Amino acid sequence: MRIACTVNGHTRVAENVWAGESLLYVLRERFGLYGSKNACEQGECGSCSVYLDGSLVCACLVLGGQANGREVVTVEGVDAAGVQQAFVDAGAVQCGFCTPGLIVATHDLLRRVPQPSDAQIREALAGNVCRCTGYAKIIEAVNMAAR
Amino acid sequence: MRVGESVQRVDGPSKVRGTFAYSSDLHAEHMLWGSTVRSPHPYARITSIDTSEARAMPGVHAVLTHEDVPGMKLYGLEIQDQPVLAFDFVRYGGEAVALVAADHPEQARRATQKVRVEYEVLRPVTQAEDALRPDAPRLHPDGNVTRHVKIRHGDQVARADVVVRGEYEIGMQDQAPLGPESGLAVPDAEGGVDLYIATQWLHVDQQQLANILALQPEKVRLTMAGIGGAFGAREDLSMQAHACLLALKTGRPVKISYSRPESFVGHVHRHPGRLSYEHGANTDGMLVYVRARILLDGGAYASSSTAVIANASCFAVGPYRCPNATIDGIVAYSNNPPCGAMRGFGSVQNCYAHEAQMDKLAAALGMDPVELRIRNAMETGTEMITGQKIDGPVPVAELLSRVSSMPLPANVSRPLPVYGEGKGGAVGPADLTAMPGGVSNTTHGEGVKRGIGYAVGFKNIGYSEGFDDHSTARVRLSVIDGRPRVEVHTAAAEVGQGTVMVQAQIAGSELGVNDIVVLNADTRVGSAGSSSASRQTYITGGAVKAAAEAVCQRVLGLAQSELHPASELRIENDNVVGGDGRQIVPLATLLGDAVIEETREFHPRATHRLDPETGQADAHMQYAFAAHRAVVDVDTELGLVKVVELATAQDVGKAINPLAVQGQLEGGAAQGLGLAVMEEIQVQDGVIRNASFTDYLLPTILDMPPLRMDILELGDPNSPYGLKGVGEPPTISSGPAIVAAIRAATGRDIRRVPVRPHDLTL
Ligand code: FES
Ligand code: FES
């Protein structure tokens, strides 16, 4: 099938998409946007977090076809320079495989709750697994970005 | 960038923007996707493999079996016992049997289902204890004991006033790096291959691949691709040989990227174990003897089992003075998934046991558990149970007294801000996430008991038992656009720990140059050894230091004059300066077009093999220590645990990059917490039942409490800058401290990790 959608403000078209391809696969392998990561492809780790029509979703749980005619924003296009810098400054990045998903999820948190408490940060990022950092510096980074 | 500064990641900006290329992000023109046919049986004889139907499928370009492996059909880090593709037998559920390459990954996956493999199913050996029975099937030609380490130290029949015994069981933990096993193999026109890969040790992969592919090593070139975590899971080959075989067969680039379920069978795990201990002490609490039997299940293939069991045995009694010890460490083959390296490497399993024993002993003696530990703590010069006199700072008592004197967290029932109000806003009911059971809303404090527990652990840094540990660094100084630039080239794997900053900081400190570039790791420079055993900062750091010093000497040789002998000169801020700090000449002027390049190998001091009968030897090069305190709340009615706080003290010798050191202590503690209370690969009849992140639970941001840290820099006189390896100690004692706290909260004799709700309620 054919998918046409807006990704990071640009119209993108993919031809001959197999019906079973996830949005994550389409973004990565059809559009070459490898920023969204594929750690579990089961909706458990949040490493593939993107916006679909403004809602935070796991791209691995959305079929590519569902994105047809809709608007997708990925880590490559999200307007989150402050969050991104805070993650670097706080030392919240080690291997970085979880980071793109956390950047998008943090951006989503801060637009809803500009000054979150630690409990709110934990609640909002509970769907983003990081195996490297133990999360302390991620919380620090979110606090930094909120300041 | 200087040694001792908190330096931000050089790869940070690309990682936060999503442009950093991990091994799973690679692609090439006309690339094919590889997929692997895996055994559904833990133990079976292969009677036939029919690939004809799969070959005929649309989009399929190749289907390979063991017959297509041109070179060695077996590989392995220490013992070559694992088939590249199974022949004759499969020995674990998920073992690789055949390969497919196709245009689309789904075509490849579907074709794997059409490879017809006939099996004669055999009864699997699913317990290490069963593997040791005389009537057990022989899984490998040399029998089922992969290694038996015997330690016989001091009086073997010593007697003591107070004796405590315990049996402990450790579940199988997964490293679960978030980045899947993946890579891209690109064939060249001359029969060679380039592999872009996420691995912990490029050169050992290269050597193994050359053997498997029957190619000269220089025809198998490896380039590091971005690594999404490792923790031991990338020490062994996974898809490397498979991608290369398919690429060489099809003449096209081939990418393989495992799904998460496949990853669970595609790499080795932390050994599960059963440990029986007996501790004897005098009435004053001094240890008289420890006798222990440690049985680890190595699974179907050896991987690094022989080194893991050596560690489990050498550190069996913990960082304590113990004049008499009888230790039998046995690792056995079974038909369970293979086990090998994971952060802590053998020192994790035994720490649960020796720390539980110390608490038991304290209870039997009516002593405070911290006081008992301090009384028995190793010091500089203490003779280990292997006979090695431990040198350098040995701050075991210091670490324990530091963690025990840190302030304790407040009780949970304090009111916390309501959702949506934010910092300093109105206060409302207690935050559910602070309770055992979290937002499941299972308790508001009723039935919740608090406990506090302590643990201390230690392990070796670097390779042991006579292995020639070393690393290579090439440092090159030149002038680019009028500015001096230093390029550092090593093959060290950046797994997330920050070796790229460490290398830049060391070169920056030694050379006084501001523009430092660390080149991507590949096999065009000599081996760095693996990013494991907490060794890379020490060993590759040592190599970078040596090469940078050599470059510096040559520069100063160029700059010296009668007035300014080289011995009085140094480089600072891109200038050669004299003893008084005054500029002699800018580096750029001095060098002009000249390029100064030096390559150095660094070898730490030698180690020796354990005596096969007594286990006595100076087997290890450096030791690192950490202590943890855990505070937990347990819902005693439901058996749910909330780790409220962790506190740690660790001697890192010298913190090269303090920010990264903190990250290691925090991340390592989280992995310790995981094994203590949630992480276990459930293996039933030899088959993994929970091979997904839905069913294998990793600590989330809700599970990991704040960590208090006290980082000591006591300086090891033998190592570069006095540093000690940092990465593993945080994973060793964190979990045992948590389990001790759960015991304290519940009064239950917990013998098994991870602790499950029914262990606390039934
Ligand atoms: S890859 Fe989508 S949630 Fe893990
Ligand atoms: S930084 Fe490695 S998974 Fe988060």
C-alpha cells in the first residue's frame, strides 16, 4: 500500500508498504529517520516515542497505515533544544539508546506541566526504560530543562 | 578536557538529536535482511534440514546451514564448543540452525518458517545438579563439568565456636541492553568483508570471524557502530558470523537486527546458581573459616564460564579476613540458555550468599551487622583465600562506616504535592508511587514495614589468571587550520560508559592541547581488549597516556634549546612553555607541517593461574570495593517491595570524569536492584518463558530510588593516575543490601533472588 503523511513538517510518501509494517519501521526503514529506536517493538520501553497528531505514542504500536494523512513529529523534528541540552549537561545520556524517546516524552511532559515535581516526572517517564543511568540524572535533566 | 574534570559526552549532542548511528540504524544500497532459524527444542538430534521451500520463496536470496560454513564450525571465547550453525545436535532452545537473506525483513522471517528441520527430541538436562550425575547425558566430549575451581586455604578441618549455614539460589539475569544485536556486513570485490558492528571487543570478534570464514584476519575488517549498551551481552558473537556468511554468499550487504525475543536467546546471560555456605567464627565475631560449594549453571555452551567460576570462587567469602577456606566452585553444562559475562562477573552471585551469611552470623552472635563486617574487614596486606596479599588501598571498613553514618530517609507517610500542582504547590495525600505496589493503589501504609540492610563486595579489575591484558593506542599530533589537533585512535568499545571522554581527557592532560578528537574504534589499530571487567579506563587509558607521553617527549625534543632543555619544558594550552610557565613557542609554529605520531601498548602487571588443586595464586591485578545500604518498605500482606533509598560508598582511586563515575554508580545500582527484586529469565524445561520486556521486568524510573553517593579517591599506587575500575562494584553489593533490608523488614529467611511476593507472604 501507499502511505502519505507529514513527518517533521515535510510530506513523505512510501510506496509498496507491507500492511504489517509499524510506523516505527516506516519511519526508520522507509523514510531513513533512524532517531526513533527499536528496543522492544512491544510498547514496553518508550524508545520509539513520537507524536502522532500531537499525541505521544509508541511508534512500534502504530501501524504504518494508521499514519496515512496524519502528522508525525519525531526526535529529529521536535522543538526541544532546551530538553536536549539539559540531557547532555546533566549526564543523563550514556549509551543513549533510550534518549530519543525520553526527549520526546519529556517535551510532552513539560508542555503539559511546565514545573513538574519529581513524582510527576517519575509518573510521566514510567514508560521509558533506561538500562544505563539508573534514572537519577534523567530526573536532574528534566528539572534542569524545566528551569 | 583534563583528567578529573566532569566532561560532557562528545557524542551527547548527536544522541539527544537522534542522529547518532547505532548498529541497528545502518543501511546500504541493495541491502538484504538476514534472519535466523532457531531450534524450538532445548536438546535434540538434527536428522535433516530441507531448505528447498524457503529458497523458492519470493525475495529470498540465500538460505544457509552449517554446510555453508567454510572454516571452523565451532567458536567460543575460551572453549570452542558452540556451533556457528547447529549440526548433529541442538543444545538449547533458540540455538541458531540456519540463515535466510531476503529483500524485506518480513520475507526473511517467513522464509525461516519454511526451512524444514527434522529433530529427534531428547530429554534435556535442565538443572546443573542433574548435569553432574553419573547417568546424565554427556553434552560435550569432555563431560558436563566446564570447570571446577578448588580453593584450599589454611586449616581444612578448622573448628569454631559459632557456626551458621545457609543455602542460596540466584535466578538468571539478563543484561537487557536496549540496543538489539545488530550489524551490517558488506562484502568487497576480493572475497573479504567489512562488518559494522556493536561489540565489546572488536579484535576477538575479528579473530573468531577469520577462523569461521576461513579468511586472513586482514580480510575481515571491523568498524564499531553505535552501541546501545552491553553489560557483558556483547562479549560473545551473536549475529556477526551470520551476517558475514550471508554477505559473502550473496555478494550483497546484509543487515541483521534481532527482535527483543530473539535477543533473549541470542546472547548469554548471568549464571543462575545454587550456593551452600558454612561460616565459623569465634565468640568475638572473628571469622575462623568459610566452607562453600558454588554451583553455577553454564547452560549449553562455555562462553566465559571458566572465568566467571574463578571469580565466584576467589571472592567467595567477600572482602573479609578469613584464615581458613574450603571452596568448591563448579560450573556445569546443561540444556539451558548459555550463560557468560554480565556486569559483576561471578562476584554478584556469591555476594548474595556471603552477605546473608554475615548477617546470620551477626544475629547468632548478637552483634550489629555493620560492626561484625568492620571487625572482619580486609585491609591492605590482608591475605586473601587465594593466598594473594592484597595491596593498595583496601577501605572496606571505611566504606561500611561511611554508608552506615549517612542520614536516613524520612518515612513515606509524609504528604507530597498533588498531581498537577508542581513544586511548592498545595499538598495533598501521600504519593502512591512512594508506596509498595505504587499506583496499583494496594496500600496507603497499612501492613507496611520498613527495613534497613547493608552489604559490601569486591572484585577484580582487568583480566586475571595469567591472561596478557593489554591495550593499544595511537596518538597523532598535527596542525589543522593553524591549530594543533590531537587524534586518539584505539579499538576500545564505547558502550555508554564514556571511554571516549576518558581517552580525550587523558590525551588533553598529557599533551596540553585543546582540540582532541577520539577517532571511531576499528581494527586498523591494535587490540584494546574488551570493554568489560571494569578495565577500559585503566588499560586503554594507560595506553593513551603512554602514547601521549611519547608524543609529548618528541615535541619537547623539537622545542628544546641550550637555554631550555626538554626536561624543563611542557605543553600548556597549545603552547610550549618553560618551567616558569612562560611561552617559548606556539605548538602550531613549532610543528608547521610536521605530524608526530606514536603508538603504544600498555600492559598492567602480570597475573598467574590458580593452582588446580589449591586455588592459590596471585591471580588478579587490581581489586575494587563498594558498600551499599538499602532502605525498603515492604507491604507484608501482599509481599510487595518498595526500595525507598540506596546509599553507596565506593573507592574509585581517582575519578577521571566525576560525572561519568556517578552515572556508573547509579546505573550499576539499578541493575543490582533489578536482580534483587524483579529481573529473572524464567526457564522452564529448558525454554525461556518470558523473552520480552512485557514479561521480563526491568527497573523503571518508578522503581529506582534516589542514590546517596560517597565517592572516595584513595589513589592506587600501581595504576595510571591512581584510578580503579568503576563499572562493576555498584552492581555487586546493591542487590544484597536490598535483600538484607527485606529480611530486616519481614523477619523472613530469604534464600532466593529475585525476591518474589510469595516468598514474603506464603
Ligand atoms: S520499541 Fe516501541 S515501546 Fe519499545
Ligand atoms: S542511556 Fe543506555 S539505555 Fe538509557
